[in-house]
Amino acid sequence: MSTKEKIQEEVDVLEKEVFQHEIVLHNDDVNTFDHVIDSLVNVCDHSFEQAEQCATLVHYKGKCTVKSGELKDLEPRCSKLLQLGLSAELV
């Protein structure tokens, strides 16, 4: 096996591992900024500042990716956000 083939094979493996899922939070007319911020801090392990920035983006842009990672980690987090009354989806 040549060096070039081996490097290409390693790159292919890395690309397969990098695929990430995301939790996308959507804007709604129900939840307060404080509730959204507290939820992101508690469920997604955000710092207060990060949660505040996400809440602001959701408010003005309509949606924001709040967490990315492996599906098995994100599923319970997304479910918890939904239980807290937030509008979130896993993509």
C-alpha cells in the first residue's frame, strides 16, 4: 500500500466520525428569556453568556443550533427541552 493510499484511507475514516447531529431551538411567543436561558444552562450545559446569546439569536433569527454531537447524547437533551415547553428539534 502506498503512502498516498494510506493517508486517503485515514481521511475517509475521519470524515465518517465527524458527522454530528444538532439540536435546533425555535422561537415561540410563550417562553420568557429567563426560562430559555435557564433551560439551556441546565439541559445543554451552556454558560450563562452562551445561553443568553442563543436566546437572543432565537428571538431575532427564529432559530439557533444550541448543541451538536452524537445522537445518543442529544436525544435525551432534546426531549428535556421539549418537556420544559421549548420548541426544539433534532436534526
